[in-house]
Amino acid sequence: MRRMACVAVWVLGMAVAASAAPIPLERGVGVHEWLNWSPVEDDGLYSWPPYRSEEEWRAGHRPLTDWPAGDEFARIRSMGFDFVRLSVDPGPLLASEGARRQQALDILAAAVERIASAGLKVVFDLHGVTQVPAYSMEIIYGGADSEDVARYREMVVAVATMLVKVGTDKVALEPYNEPAYYPCDSSGSDDWQRIMAGTVRDIRAVSSELTIVATGACGGSIAGLVNLAPSFDDPNLYHSFHMYEPHSFTHQRPDGTDTFASGLPWPADSSTPEVVTETLKAQMNAAGLSPVEQVMNMVAAREAIARYFEQNWGPSQIEASFRQAVDWAEAHGIPSRRLFMGEFGVILMSTDGRMGAFDSDRLRYLKAVRQQAERFAIPWSVWEFSNPYGMTIIQPDGPAVPDSEMLQALGLP
């Protein structure tokens, strides 16, 4: 009888494991400007209570009157997105304990509930920033056994406990964003492996049902993902990577105020180095740069332009990058639908031509990357909903309306 009972328990456990799955995610958008960059006082400490209100977020870079009336998250849902990747500054949580930390957690719980009420799932992304150095992501770079890493992991446990109360059917927890442990090869240390595995164990001690989004090192890139040994994997876990390859195209921006870096095409073979060079010269001339300034700018620009065309970036390289991630997953028995492309995007060319890609090139790239993700059933989140920095769903100037051509490139109605 005891043996039969043990067998029954084992069978039940196997059935539960087989049916376990992360919350369903398909097409998402990052919301970064609301709960990141929590306000700071003149003394360099966080304002308390922390974080901005929804109204303060929307008024951060434009008049509040630019925004249409109604529920902003319901509008996101109506665009065709089914989840929001909500980036949250962990600094106020690291800077507090006891009742003060609970106050911060209550604010964040209300934000998750607010988004979920619009019919959206939430990926709760602990997204460290640099404005208060003592609580930036630098604190996790002292090695897996450091006191700061232990403190960060303790904070993650508090967040996991809060999210379980909100509802494991509504939210996933992404405890790290783009961790900068390098190099991502066999000569590197095992610190990131130990940190990620230990953090998953911490969260699982809180809940077996809360979906976790794990990430590799090297800035959360595919190179970081495939360097990870997913010994901590379970059926309720996504494995994240960010897709900004090639960075020379997606992040065309100058190093200084008098320099230009823009106009590289997608794919590379749709234009020539000569056309890009002449276009850049025309933009510098229109901006009033002196002949000397133009010559100095072109010294650096020519090298970057030549290198981009030599690499000849196009659809085959994008496919190869995705195949690298999918092959890694398959080698570890992980279905590609449990990969997660947590960010992708392209800086749109600025009005003065100093930075970014032409809109047509940007749209072709977004469509190509999105289609590759969907080919392998990989859920994705585009960067980002609304900001003035060139990667945005909402038009950066004038009425706060979505970029309809960008939505079309993302396959949204």
C-alpha cells in the first residue's frame, strides 16, 4: 500500500511538472520611464515615498495635454500588445528596509495591478540605473560571494513575495537586466552562473508558480545566453536575450556634440559606402559645421562606415543569431517558446541628422527581427513605449499618438 501511495505521489508530481508553464507571453512593449529613475532629492537620496505617479511619468518629456483622454494601458492593449515589460529601479528597495521598503513594495504592487486591470500581463524587470551610485547595478559586480550580491538577492526575495500576492497568473519576475559580467567565454569566471542559479533558487523558495525570466551575462546578449549552463531551468522559466545586433546599426549615435553618426542602411547591401558618406556630409553642411569639423568627423565616420559594409549585415546574419539561441535551447531540452527576446529596437534618425537610422531602414530591421522571433515562437518585447530618445512607439513630438508604420512593422493591427 505504501509503495502504491509513493507511486501515486510520483505520478502526480510528474503530471504537475508536465503541465507547468510560464505565463503566456507573445507581443510586448517596454515601459521604462514610469518607475525607473525614481526621483532624487538635492542631497542625492531618493525622494520618499519613491517612484513617480502615472501622471508625472506622462508629463516627463512633453505637456500632459499632448496625451489623449482615457486609460493608457487599455490603449496599449488595443494596439495589439498582450504584455508590458515594466522596468523598475531597484534602488529605493535596496536603500530601504522594514516599513519603508514595504511602502515601496506597495506602490509597485499597485502599479502591477494597474497594468493587469487593462488585460495585460506584466514582466516585472528590476532594471538598475546609475543615478544613485550606491544602489546602481555596480553593486552586483563584486563577485558571487560578495555582501552586496547577497543584499541584492535578499531584495529580490522581497519582490518575489510581493508579486506572488499580486498573482502568479499576472506577472513574471526578471531579477536582472543586462548584467555586465565579461568575458562570455571559457576564460571568464563562473560568478554570473552562480549568481543567476542562486537567485532562481531564492525565488523558487518563495514560489514554484511565479514565472522567472533568467538572463545571461555580457549585457544580456545572445553571447551571454549561450554561455549560461541552465542547470536551474524549470518549466516555469523563460531565458532572455536582447537583440541589438549589429549595434553599429541599431545604436547610431555620436560621441560628442559636434559629431555625426547616422544613415547606415538596413540591410547593408541596400546602399553603398559612397551614398552614406555623401548623405552624412550633406547633413553636416546643413547643420553648419565648419569644413575642419566636417573633416574631423569623417575621419572616424569613414572607418565605421567601411567596417559596417565589410560585415555586410543583412537577413542571413539575423537568422544566424537567432539560430544560435535556438540551438542552445534545443541542446538543453528547452523549447524555443521559452526563450524571451526582452528588448529590440533601432534609434530613429534625429531631425538634425546627427544620429539614428532612416525610418525606412529602421522599419525593415524591426520587421526582420520580429519575424525571426515569431518563426521560432519566441515572445518579444520592443523597446520602448514612450521616450524622446529615438526608440519609441509613441511619436516623440506633438500629440502622443502611436507610430502606425512602426506598429505595422511589428505585425500589429
